[in-house]
Amino acid sequence: MGLDYSYEIFVPAENIARALAELVELAPRAGQEPPLKLTLPGGDQLVVPFTSHFKSDPVDCSTDGMLELDTSIMVGVDDAVRGFIDGRDLEPDEFGRVEIGYVYLTVRFASVLHPRYASLQFTAATSGMSRMFERSASIRAVFTDLTAASGGLCCLLDTETDVFQMCWLNGRTVQETVPGPRFASCSDLGAAWPDRDQ
């Protein structure tokens, strides 16, 4: 079994279309997949340059609790990214970014930590990509910036241990762990989030 590290972003449930639209801005411009039409809970429709289960058939998840996408994202090149792409024919774009993919995205429209928040979990496809997820400041910035742009509350890095690395909380970058001094568990973390009805 390989490593399956992941970043998970938590956003208010009503922000899920916004989060996916922000993700589209991170997609490569050249060689995009055929557009994939999504129907989200509440009826919002969105077109994304990704696949779902490696197909481009329209996906109606208006009554489902989950959506799965196969994504590629553009990231800045730091030492960890450079080590990952070494030997691959990847040319940086005009902003000095390279394409990383596939990154598997699971969207849960009601997260297990708090039902009024949705989560976007980005899972590395290989062990090498997992190690890059953990070591790259550029990758971490992509996911914390996406959290901020989406109006997200929290971003966690899961390295398949008993401890999660918290990268973003309440509008700022953080370097804490869960469990840790502030939150004894992920359940305690979710319980501290505001109820969106109040």
C-alpha cells in the first residue's frame, strides 16, 4: 500500500459552488479535459475542466452527499515540487507554475465534523506526490489560499497518522496539530465552528 496524504478544506455548505469555481482557476489552461457539467445540491450548475471517475459525462449530485473529481492543479515550483517533477517533461507556465495531477477530490456536502460545513478532500495519487504534499510550502500555500478564497474556515493536512496538521483556521494560517493544545480531537475542532443558522 502506498501513501495517500490529503489536504481537506472545510467551507460553509453554501460556499461549495464558490470553492469549486476557485478550484477551476487553478486548473491548467492547456490540454484541459472536455468540460464536465455538475449539478450541485440546491440546483447550482457549474462546468469544470476535470473528470469524474475519469469520465466527462454530466454529474447530478443534487441529491447525493458526495462528489468525486479527478483534478489537475497548477502550483509554484519549490524544492519539494522540483524533486517530484524531476525527469518529467513539465514546463513552467508564465507564472512559474507546473501542473500536478491527478489529485483526487472528494467533496462531501455535509462534513463529518460539522453538518453545516462541506469539505473538499484532495488526495495525492502516489506516494511521491504524498511526500510532496507534506514537504512543499508551495503546495500548502495553494490549499490555504484556496481555503481563503472559498470563504473556508479550516484546512487540515492528513499524513495518515493519529495527528492532523492544521494549516488554516478562522482566516489565518496556523501551524498547529489536532490533537494538540487547542483541540483534543477533530470532533472538538468541529464543535468549535459557528453554527451557520445563528
